[in-house]
Amino acid sequence: MTPDDIERLFTRSDGGFLFARWARPIVPVVFGVDDKTLAVVKGAIEAVVALAGHKMAETDPELGSNLMFFFFRDWEELTALEGLEKMVPEIATTVEKLKAQGANQYRFFRFEKTGEIKAGFVFLRMDDSLSNMAAEDLALAQAVQIILLWGEGAFAGQSPLAKLPGGEVILRPEIAGVIAAGYDPVLPGMAQDGAHALRLFARMQVTG
């Protein structure tokens, strides 16, 4: 993976560069799944957080839970959730756009005053495409996509996961390397300069 490849992962739809990681320990909560799937989702989050060298906690002193996963069948279900508008502004308008696009997932982040990730919200409409994925694969892919603020098109052309010849699905090593480098304490938690991709690349060479 070249510095240009890394820069593209954090390039926004408007062409700007924006990197951010979590500043506080992650406290996840999952809605709309059974206990078995809940354990799979939380296990995937724990694995990716461990890869990053970050931390999880039982509760966030300010927010309670700071990472919320919602699994549902229809976008309309979100408009009936009391209090969601306070956490995710203009969610009703966003739902209409997502319906028009035929989207099956949406992620929304809130940020610290210093620019790092403060809270994340993951919405998954379980259409045929997502329902046909193994729970472990879906959970891992989603955990990867919330651990850093990736650009909107970061994984549009290629999944962050790869399938081994034996059928086992793993996180692509180069993406794992970016995540680990992104949480290196010598690097800032937020960056808007594309030169940050060079710093990530350098850390990957050291840790790789």
C-alpha cells in the first residue's frame, strides 16, 4: 500500500482529506439482534479495538454508550425511535435520502472539540445483500468501518475483508496495518492534511 493509496482511504467526497480516530474508550450497544448475534458483533468490535491498541469500557461517563448499532428491516423504523433526532440531527431527512438511494447502511459520527471521534451510530437495513452475509463477516466489516473516519468511498471498490483459499474471511492485512498505524500514540488523533498519509505509511513500515 502506497502513501497515495492511504490518502485515498481518507479522502472525502468533496476532495478534502480528513483522518480521525477515537479519543475515548469505546462503549458499544447493539439493537435489533438476538443474543447470539449480539455476542458476534461485540466480539468483532473487541477484536478490531485490540488490533488498534485502543480500549473499551463498560460505560462512557458523558454518553453512557458512545457506539450504537441498529439492525432493522425498513428505514421507516428509524423515524419511530424516540430521541434519535437528538443524537443524529436531521435523521428523518437522511432516511428519505437513504430510501431514495436504496441504501442498506449508514454511519454517522459525532466529534470531540479537538476533532477526534466522540460517538458513532451504525444503521443497517437488513436487505438480501446484508442478510446473506455470515454474521461474523458483517460484524467484522462494520467494526472496521467505525474504528477510523474513512472516506465515503474508501471501500466502494474493494471490501476491507478478504477470503482465504480455504474459505475463511479475514481483515485485509494492509487495512489492518493502516488501523494499527492510525492509533500510534506518536501521531495526532485528527488530521486534515494529506501529508498525514505519509506519516501513516512510515509507521506501517516500522510496525510491519
